[in-house]
Amino acid sequence: MGPLVGLTLSAIFFLIPIQIIILLYEGRKLNNKISLKGVIGYTEKSSKKDYAIFLPILLVFNIIMSMFIAQPVNDFMVNTLFWWYPQEYNLQNLLVNPTLLAYQGVLGLLIFYIIVGALLVPIVEELYFRGYLLPRMEDYAKKWAPLVSAVLFSLYHFFSPWENPIRIISLFPVYYVVWKKKNIRFGIIIHVLMNTSGGILMLLSVLA
């Protein structure tokens, strides 16, 4: 349970605060007060038709990638390139670890992890990476900005480098839609839904 506790605590006390502080700092420089006005880009509204078309497509694509393609690719990456990485720190192993129930308070921890990892973290990360960084990447990366954003965000998950290929392929279409539609809501919704489903699967695997 150590890796799960560490990841949750790092999100609460490091990742989320640092990104929020950067955004608020930029807002203060721009507005001479604590504000996100002018800091977060890609806030244009999309039509209901756009949501009805793109959200299901992006969600289904990511579900297919995570359920059917990710495991064999990740296993290959672990066995060939990251065999040296301590697998007790591979959070994916928690999904198939029957000893989790032996830990007191594991259910409460997992529920807390879902709340933090499925709601707080995705919203803050999308505001920072897609709302703040991606519009600024467009100045020099041009049409490649969504791909650069996907690579950067994947590398940011340094604790699971074997997932980079799958993560980049899965995220690129989402960030392309965010970039094309200039609307970070697409990224926030997909990010929240995917993290929530992953957390629930982890919880169900413990309860089974």
C-alpha cells in the first residue's frame, strides 16, 4: 500500500499545490490580484452537438486502449526496458494484488484516492497543462502543440515510464480536440471519467 499512499499524499501536498500556486502567481502578475483571468486559455464554449460527438468517441477510444491494448504493451515495456524497476512500486499491480485486504483501512484509503485522483487531480492538471501550457505551446509548436502536450504530460508521470507509449497514443486525440475546439472542458471530462473508472476498478478488485 506504500506506493498508493505516497502517490495520494504527493498529489495533495505537492502536485496540486504547486500547479495552483503557479497559476495564481501568473494571475497576480497579469491582474495585480489573485485571479485566473487571462491565465487559463481554451475556454471557448462548444455546442451540444460537439459534446455528443466527441466525448463518446474519445471515451470509447480510451476505454479500448486501457482495457485491451495497454496491458500487453505495458508488460512488453516492463519486461524489455524497465525490468530493473521495482515492481512493488507499479501501481497497476494493485489491481491484481489479493493481499490488499490484509491492510487495515484499505477501503477508506482507496475511496480517498478516488476522490483525490478522480476529481481534484484531473481538474487541476487540465487547468495547468491544457488551460495554461497548451495555448502557450501553440506559439512555437504550432500544429504539433497537442502532441507536445501529450508527450510532456506523459513524461510528467515519471513513476510509470513503461506507460508512455500507451498514454501518449491515448491522450493525443483528447488534446487535439481540446486544441482544435479551444475548449479544455473536453480534457477535463475525459480525464475525470477515466481516472474515476480506474479508481472504481481498483476498489472493486479489492472487494471481489
